[in-house]
Amino acid sequence: MTPEEKHLWYDFLKLLPVTVNRQKVIGKYIVDFYCAEYKTVIELDGAQHYEEEAQKADGERDAYLKQFGIKVLRYTNKEFNKNFKGVCEDIKMHLHLHEV
């Protein structure tokens, strides 16, 4: 896991009242984090994801996951590092955990 993924896992996701798996295999992909209860993938994207080829691959991956009814939440490492609390609040909103 990247430093950002470790931070998100140990300081937030692991503490949630729902099960979140890390490095979960879904079909032909490995996702950063997955919450089966809400069919939600959480991805933290480094700078390599800004490149055109990577964006195309991410789009194909997201479309593949969507076929299974899975929603993908993507956050850049830059966004995560500047606004950890805001990213966590957004994840809670998408997982319907407003009271946590």
C-alpha cells in the first residue's frame, strides 16, 4: 500500500462500522478498498493516473465495475493529502454513515 492508502486504512476505513476490504480482487482487477455492503470501491490515485493512457484504463476499469453495480469513488493523492477530513466525510456520505 502507498503511504496515502495506509493512512486512509489505519486512520479511517478500518475504524468504520462496516466491513471494508483492502486490495480486493473483483473480476480481473484489484481495487484499493471495497465495501461490499454498499457495493463501493474507494481508489486513491497517484500522479500516474493523470496520464492519458492511465485515464483511459481507469475509465475501462470503472465501466467494468459498474456492470456489477459497483460505484467507484476516486480521490487524488493531492486532494487526500490536502483535505483528509473532507475525503473521509465524502466517503461516509457515500456509505450512508453520516452519524459516524
